[in-house]
Amino acid sequence: MSKTYHLTTPLSDEDVSMLNSGDIVYLNGTIYTARDAAHKRLVDLLDAGKELPFDVKGAVIYFVGPTPPKPGDPIGSAGPTTSYRMDSYSPRLIAEGLKGMIGKGKRNKDVTDACQKHKAVYFGATGGAGALLGKQIKSAEVIAYEELGPEAVRKLEVVDFPVTVINDTYGEDLYKIGRSQYEVK
Amino acid sequence: MREIAYEEIVKNVRDIIVYSASNLPEDALQAMKDAYENEKSPVSKEVLKQLLENADIASSEARPLCQDTGLAVFFVKIGADVKVVGGLLKDAINEGTEKGYVEGYLRASTCEPFSRANLKDTVGYNLPAIIHLYIVEGDKIAIEYAAKGGGSENVSRARVFPPAAGKAGVIEYVKECISDAGPNPCPPLTVGVGIGGTFEKAVISSKHALFRNIGSVNEDPEMAEMEVEIKEVLNKLGIGTMGMGGTETVLAVHIESNPCHIASLPVSVNVQCHSSRHTHITI
Ligand code: SF4
């Protein structure tokens, strides 16, 4: 049965180990945004032995490229983007201590293996619910790669940001479990 | 000759872009409500509820439904008796697009294919628009517009089959496309299928099929029947809303079929996510 949790970042090994595929989590605290272009730069920094623009230990990265904020708002609409484009970069960040990723869609085996090995989870947020999800973001600040526009790295403060555990630390996958229950062969 | 001012086209295009970004059209909204009623999986039902709530917030607070406000795609039919004064039709559509995306606080998503450099400061904000232009009879301009997001576009595909593949081959191809896509294109989906013509004709037909209102019946009875059949096949895949598992994976299948070469059977599948932002106007 799916359980509901409220968690505050940074996440610990204990936090992520108690989660199972299908659980609903309301995230609070700081999360960071990055898409493909930013991921490439983050991994290039690691390869060059340099420091990342934020502390990746216990961090949660949200794969999102928001719309521009209207005057007075911290951010525009901000739903998840398709995650497989980050598959070639995520395992490296997970090995460095990344504990959570938020996106939509399937991940490859390298990512799910890394989730099991280093204890990290992949959360799904509802794709196309950008207006609703944007309202759970209380502040946003570009901290790196401003020139990438929507793809810049932002530091977000979120309150009860709703996500579902897709891949847990035990190798389970909600997309497979859910589909097998309703597939008519 | 009827004269239509360049500025009038710019304004109309700007307005439909801003409106569409935060208001799901009636047909798509109804289809989502029906999906919510019919869905058997509690998880998918919950997500559908979230999406209906999102549609509500978007329209009442004029916020974009989705952060991917898409590339702007137009099918434009200009009457042979229309003269656009003050500039070119294509320029007017592009200018209206840029205005709409800037003034609506929408995302600029066009970039160079390899350097991935955003084109907002070079070519223009979310430019160029994708414009399919046709000359028809009459003295009006009919504009069909859709904001096409990347998630669903990325799982679309096309192929030229040998004629022997037949209907069964086409159905299997569509099934494979949607099955492989799984959660990625943000289901529940509208599936546009272009059949026949040449390679590019099939692709353009599959795109245009997505502009048809969900719930409308194909004028060709044979295609209408095939649409129902494919929809049933796809809903048996069990993908559900956002891939969480469920009975409502596809809201509609729309087919556009064309005569083709005796040697080939081109097929294209263009996928539309649940955020089906499409509209049309006539000037
Ligand atoms: S596929 Fe559609 S709903 Fe999903 S993120 Fe892209 S535009 Fe939005």
C-alpha cells in the first residue's frame, strides 16, 4: 500500500531508504533545478575536479525549465521535463551524494542501479501540471549558468511539493508495477 | 480583393497564443473529465484530478498550463481573394508569435540543433514559428494554431511500409509507438496518425490530425471505425495517466488518410500530450 510522507531536504540515507515505489511524498526546503545543458556542465566540473555551484550531498535536483515569472511571482509554471535526457549524467551525481531527482518518464538501468547502490530515489511529479506545481515554489534564485535561460541552475524553496516515488532504493519501478496491473494482453 | 491589415493578423495571432497557454480548449477539458470518470486505477484517477485542478488554476489565474509552452505550429489557409497589406503573412504570424510568447510570459524554447543556443536574442523569442501555408478559395484567412511541447513530439515516428503491411501493420506500428513511449509523452494522449501520401505528406497529415477536436467523428466511415479500433488496442496497454498504470491512456485517435504510390504505404504517428492546446480563428 502506498504511504504518504512529508520530508525536508537535505535527505539522508534513512529518509530515502524508508520510501517505496508508489509512496507519495510532500517535499519541503531547498531543491535545485537543472536540465540537460546544466547537467553537462555539472559533470564537466566534477571531471575537472572543481566544485559544484551547490552542495550535492543530500540534495534533490528537479528537472525543470520554468516559464518566466509574472511580475511579483517568484517563478512561472514549473512542471517536470522528461528525465531520460539526464540519464547519462545522473549516476555521476548520485555517486557524489545526490539523494533525489524529480522528473517525469522512464530512467535507464544505469540510473536505477545507481539508486540502489548509493541509496537515492527518483520521484515523478505530474507532467503538465505546471501551474499547480509552480504555486508550491515560494522562492527561486538563479545560482549558475544564467545564460542558459530556462535551463539555468536555480535554487528553489518549496513547500509541500507533491511527488510520487517511481524508482526506490530496492530496484522497484512504479511504471512497471502500475502498468502490469492494467495491461490486457 | 479583400484587404487584411498586417497588424490585424499580428494581433489575432498574439491573442490566441496568450489565451491558449492557460486555457485548455473545451474538447480537451471534456475529454479529461471523461477520463477522470472512467479511470479504474485510483493512482491515475488522483493524477487526473490534479490535472483538472491545474487546468482550473491556469485559467483562473492566467498561468501557463504547462511550463513547456511549446513551439508555435500553424496551419494557415489564405483565400485567393485576400491581399495582406503592410507586410507579409509569414512575418505577421512570426511577429504575433513573438509578441504572444513575450507578453504572455511564456517560455522561449527554440534553439540551434547542435550548439543548443537559445534563439530568443538572435532569431526572436520562440521563433521561428512552424507555418504550413495553403492557398484556398475565398476572401478569408483561417488559422489553426497549436502549442506543441517537446515531450510528446519526441516519441513520434514515421515509416514507409510495403503495401502488404496493410491495416494490421499500421495498427501494430501505432501500438508499438505508444507502448514504447510509456509515461514519457504525458498521457492521456491524442494520437494523430497520417496514412498514405508520400513520406512528408504522411507526417504533415499526422500533425494536422491533432488539430481536430477530440470527440469529433472522422468523416470517412472506414477511418472512423479504424480510429475506434486503434483506441481500444492502445487503452489495453495499461499505461494510464503519466504512466502510473490505468485504463485511460488515450483520449482519441485521429487519422488522416491520403492516396499514395502503388509501391508504398507511408505511416506517421504524431503524439499529443494531455495538455492539448489548440485553437482556430478565421479573419
Ligand atoms: S508533454 Fe505536454 S504536458 Fe508534458 S511537459 Fe511536455 S508540453 Fe507539458
